[in-house]
Amino acid sequence: MSSMISRITAEDRGIAADILDDLQAVLSAAEVTLPSLGIDWRSVRDTGVLLVDLGAARPDVIERLVVVLRRGMRP
């Protein structure tokens, strides 16, 4: 494990993993799958910043995600 990654505490890594699991569960319930969803360990190694990478997806998947987000934003 590189020094930058090791600076991120186990608690921070656990929180990120939990958030990732929550996001995957919500997206799955909405029938949206982002195949590249994951923790961006390269950003941690390079910058020390822990990021969730939404990754690449087909346009139809992103369109479905937009529909779900718009629906959720309605008052």
C-alpha cells in the first residue's frame, strides 16, 4: 500500500466503502447499473483524496439515471 493510501484511515476507507454500497443499492433499486462504479484508488495514491469513481456507462444507462434523479428532485 502506498504512503498516500496508508494515510487514509481505515475508518475513512470503511466509510467510503459503505457509501459505495449504499449508492449501488439505491441505483440497483432504480434498475440503474454503473459497471465501473468503485473507489478511485489512483486518486488516493496520487493526491491523497479519496474519491468514488462513477465510471463510464452507456448513454441509455445515464439517461435512466437522469430520469431517476429528476424524479427524486421533484418537490
